[in-house]
Amino acid sequence: MKKELCQLLLLLCGYLTTAQTCPALNGPLEGDSNVPVNTSISWNPTTGIQGYFLTVGTALGLRDIVDRKDMGLDTFYTPPLGLPENTTIYVKITLYFSVGPVIACSVQEFTTGAADGAPNCTALTSPANGATNVPLASHLEWAAVPNAIGYRVSVGTSPMANDVLDGTFSANTTSLINFAPNSTFHVTLVPFNSHGDALGCLQESFSTSEGCGPFLDPISGEQRLLSPEINFPDQIKRCLGDIAGTVTTNDLADGFRWYKLEDDGTETLISNAAEVDFLEEGRYRYEAFNTIEQGGNIFECSDSKEFTVVFSEMATITGVTVSELQNGMRIEIQVTGTGAYEYSLDNGNYQNDPIFENVSPGVLMVYVRDKNGCGVQTVQVGVLGYPRFFSPNGDSINDYWQVGSDSNLTENTTVSIYDRYGKLLKQLDPNGAGWDGTYKNTPLPASDYWFRVVVPGHMEFKGHFALKR
């Protein structure tokens, strides 16, 4: 235990000692001005550390020149494109260890002067060095060098050749170039200014794709492809039972392929014609291609589109439940079916929710529409009117409770009366006189009672009323 404690104390002491020896810049120095733009940044070494993180920016907190680069134990860094001229440069060095927290040192700064002397080399940014499948009609772009006034650019089909391009550009991009297909191109970029050319600039390269384009059309000035133009929807909707299930593309192409995309990532070819039959829902890929002959080689130029197939059907209305709310009635529509449905009363605005609230009494038409166009189902519903109380005291006024006479209920409608505990007290003939407030010929006390009206195959209605004595 004593041994581990001593080691821990030594380790902490090591951190404390190191924290007091953050390295100072030694070239350029803290606060220097008129620093050359092609300078290297160096600092004094610090012992007892694992390495340095270097951050360099043009403002406090920025990392636009160097973004927390791991320098290992190196104590210098040369920006490959130089530093911007007449700019304050902020340098932050962070010490890190094999174990334990890092130590962030204070930011140091210096200011560059006007750019002079030959510029530094640059590098391709588009396409990047080593890129493959580069489009045939492309611009070359590269990183701008602060003190360069121009760039000498050569492009060849072999190292050190310039059989494709040999020119000078004032900006860091070329005009649009048509490259040959399936070829490798070698690019040399040399920035220059009044002091001379950049020295030691390395050659870079990239390769093009097959000859499908895009090509620059010299007549129209637009880029064009040799692959077909695809115009196909993201989703195909099919109605169950629809005999006309064949889908045909109207795209112009030499050939077509249709694939079913499986869950494991594999593809199954289901058609190689312009038309296809879909037997199941799921994800598919459509491909159209043209056959091209160039330089004795025959290949395909293709384009493809992934899409989904959705099966749907018209809804079956299985019931409509009507219940009482404080400010009106509540209607809930029950349906079955595989489609995506929306709902309306009296063919008004459709909604996704099958529930309508604050509905006024009356005869309504319920509409259920399939969103994929597979049809509309309707059913007529009577929103019942009924008395909110009755008083069976033998005065011939409100002596019986019955649903409203304007409800147009069918003969097989059931009207059931319950107490507050759900006990069935009476089943009524909807065309009869109604309930007299008794159970087995015994008058029931004044209270709230509940009722349930069921019209088989059409609707169910629930509510409550008061019995007064």
C-alpha cells in the first residue's frame, strides 16, 4: 500500500512539475510581427510527456489552419500551404501523457507580414489525389496559396506528360475538361509569383469511370449522360383483387431489369422486360440501361431507382360506437382491412383519427376512404336523442324513459338499462313505451342509470340519465 501511494504522489508531482513548464514558441517568438508566411512553427521541448496536440487558427478558438494535430514528440510544424499574410496567428499547445489528464497551455500569438518570396506548393481538392470513377466532364480544383499570383497546370495520360492540358490559371480552378473514359491522368500544379515558381511540387493522379459521362455537349453547352433518364415513382400502390396488376415503364432505354430487395441485402431478378408483375409488398429496384460501344469495347450505361410496393384494400366497417360527452356526442368508427384509412362525416373534411367528438344528434353518413385509392365505404348512423331524466310518479308526465322517437331504430335493436355497478336491470323494445323505473316490479331509488343501444352491424351507443322521485 505504501509503495502504491508513493507512486501516486510521484505521478501527481510529475503532473504539477510539467504544468509549470508549458513550452514557449522559439520560432517565431510570442508577439513577433512581420513573420514570413512560409515559416515553420516551433517550440521548446518539454520532458516527461507523451506528446503534443497542436492547434493553430486565425482567431481565438478557431482551428482553421491546424485542428488539434497529434505531433507526437515533434516540436515543429510547417503548414503545407503557408500562412495567410498580414494576419494574427494563434497557437495553442496541449501536453498529453501516457496516463492522466492533458494540460492545455496558454495561447501564444504572432503576426505575419506581407507575402514575399516564392509560394509553397498546393494540392488537388477536386478530384482528390488518388480518386477513382471521376466523371468524364470535370473541373480541376486545388487549394489556393496566399502569395501566388497564378498556377501552372499540366495534365497528361502518363507521368510528366502534358498531352491533355498545359496552361496557366489565375484562379485555383480550370474550366470544364472532357476526360477519356477508363483512364488515369497525372496532374502537376505549380504556384508562382514575381519571385518565382514553387519548388518540389509533387505530381498527383486520378482515374475516370467508364464512358457514360457526363460529357460536355459543345452545341448546347450542357452536360449529358449516355445512361437513360429514369422517371419512376417512389411508391407503387396496388389494390388487393386488382386484376390489372402489371406495371410498365415509359422510360426510353435499350434494356430493363427489376429486382426484389431481400431483407438480407440480396437482390432477386424478377423481370428483364419493360413490364413487371408484383406479387407481394416490399422494396424493389428498377434499372434501365443503354448498350454503348466505344473503342471496340461494349458496356452498359445504367441508372436505377429504389421504390416500394404497397398493397391496400377497401375498408370493412365493423361498427360505430356512439357515446355521450358533456357538449355533444362522440362517434368512434371500427374498421378492418390492410389499407391506410381516413374518415369523414357526411363527406366533409377527412381525418386520420376514427373518432369524432361534439357531434350533434341526427342521422349521419359515415365515410371511410382508403388513402391508396382502393375505394370508399359508407354507413348511415343515427346519433340518438334521448331524455336526460324521467320521473315515474304516476302523473303521466315523464313516467317512462325511452330513446328518442326520431332515432329510426330497427326491430332487432337492443336497448339495455344498467345501474351504476353495471347490473342489467331491463331490456327494452325500442318501439315500446319504455322503462318505468322498476326492477322485478320493485321501484328503484332516485339515481343515475346507464343505457346501451346496439344496432347489429351498424352502431353501438352508450349514455346515462337520471331517475327522479
